[in-house]
Amino acid sequence: MDTTRIAFLACAFATHAVVGYALVRGATDVDPRLGVVLGLLPDADFLFPAAWGWPLVHRGLTHTPVFAAAAVAGAYALRRDRTVAIAVGLGLGSHLAIDSLSAKGIDWLFPLADTAGPGVPIHGPAATAVLWATSLGVLAWRTEDPLVASVPSDRSAHRSDRSDASDRQAQRRE
């Protein structure tokens, strides 16, 4: 594999990880590292042997809404926690949304029909910069770091009235 392809894949993997992390962090109280794992999970199909063929190829089964729905249902069945199921949907959904806009697209209607993306260079420099900037903005908004906390916001003003997110999760489990 040439250097350009390796750099492209590294950037694409990093983008999927950051966007998944930001969405899970921004929209749930679940550990955002789950967003990293799930943002990358569909690309585990790179590890499948080529001899397995369709649908066990890159942008095959793991890049379909059927796979994402099964993962969300499985997460809910195991944890009985809607927040975890939402985090699974956001992490996997972010990957599918990004890849669906690329030239190759994903098979949204699998197994009923083959579909293709609109041909947007989503893993190109401009689109990647927008995805990263948006993700970093979400992270800055959700960060409770003292440097960020010194900036007043409506959100931080009301947080002191509520219990910590981890306390709420512990209470739900009890």
C-alpha cells in the first residue's frame, strides 16, 4: 500500500473516531470512548478475507442500516438502557452518514436494493475540516474543563442545580 493511501485511511479513521466521540459526548451521558469504537466499527470489514465475498467486504454488511439497527437492538437487549442504545446508534450512524456521502456510498436499502452515494468528496480536505471543526465545537460545548467553564453559558448555569450525569446513571441502575 502506498503512502498516500495510508495517509488517506489514517485521516478517514481519525475522522470517524472524532465524529463518533463528539456525537456520543454531545448527546448522551455515556462514556464517549464508546463513540470512538462505534465510529470505527463498520471499518472492521477491512479485516475480512477477500475470499468471503459480498456482503462481507468493505462497505458491505457493516455499512448498512440493517447492521446499525441490529447493533442498537443488541445494545438495548444487553443493557436495558436507552441512553446506551442511543450512543450506539450515534456512533454507528455517524460512520454511515459520512460514508454515504462519498462517491462509493453505502447500501441504504440492503438487502432489498443497491444504492450509491451522491459523489461528495466527504473524505477530502474541505469536508474533513468541516467535520473536525464541528466535532471540536461539540466537544468544547460539552467540556467541563476549568478553562472552558470560566466562559458563562446558559447550560453551565443550570448544571449546578442538577446531579452529575454519572450520579443519574448510577441512580437508574439501582
